[in-house]
Amino acid sequence: MKYRARENCFNAIQYDNLNKEEVEEFLGEKTGAEIYDSAYIAGVHAPVRLLFIPTTEGEKTVKPSDFICKFKNGKTSVIDEDEFNRKFERIEEDLDE
């Protein structure tokens, strides 16, 4: 999906705890992952998997519902879902890579 922040268009994908491979395809590289969930360890529900991705500011942790953004200038960042929805609007046209 494509999004816009003022005049700065970018591509983004939302991590949903199940789409690790899709995130890796989006980034063009493998991610680190770790199960971090005491309820899963206790057998209460499915695991929560955190991802670790490289960004221009160093490795960032991605939790389910976070957005991973790739900007035209090559910067990659991780943005919380609430902040993302407050700041950005979705656009339909494709962003040239």
C-alpha cells in the first residue's frame, strides 16, 4: 500500500505477527525475529513475534501493528499504528521505486 506525508510519498507495510516473509520481501532482506510473550510460554495463546530490522538509525524492533516505511530517500523507519494513522493518508497511485 502507498501512503503520503505532505509532499513526501513513501511505501509502507503493516506487520501483523504473521507476515514476516512479506515484510522481508518488502525490505529486500531477512529480518531477525524473537518470540516475546509470557502468555504464549504459559500456553495461553499464540506467540507474539517481534521483528528486528535494519534502518538508517540502526536496528529497530517491530511489534505487531507497527508500520514499516520506506521513503524515496532510502530511509527506513518504524512507526506505531496510532501515530501512523494520525499523520498519514493512503494514496492509490504506485510509488516509483
